[in-house]
Amino acid sequence: MLRDDSEAARWWRLAGYQGHLNAQFNLGVMYEHGQGVTSDDIEAAKWYRLAAGQGDLDAMRNLAIVIDERENQLKNKRCHLGGSD
């Protein structure tokens, strides 16, 4: 059986919108790493936040990491453009 990440993302999304914790977490991972979907930190944070809201500790950790990485990217971009913190 071949693995189709985009098909998996479709099914996880359907389950995630129904409030399925594992689906929400898995979608966060898929968006964070671009597996079967276009890499998107904002979308990853959305799904991690939903799973974290249900008490998933891994989702809480991953959400913190995604937010921290996003803030660092923005900070580096501002520095590169000559802005200040």
C-alpha cells in the first residue's frame, strides 16, 4: 500500500474539524513539516492550538516551538531590513 500524505491530510482535516484530538495534532505536524500540504506555520499553529486546548501536552510544546520560530524569523527579517526590536 502506498502512503499518500495529501489524502491523509484530507481525512485528518475532516476529523480535526469534528474535534478529534489526534487529527488536530497530526495536521499541526503535517503543516509544520509540509507533509502532504504546503508548509504553513500559521496553519500548523492553528491545529496545534486546537489540540492543546484539549490538553495535549505535545501539541502545547509544538505550538510553543512554532510560535518561537516564527517570532525569530520575524525578528531576523526586521534586523536584516535595518529595523529595531
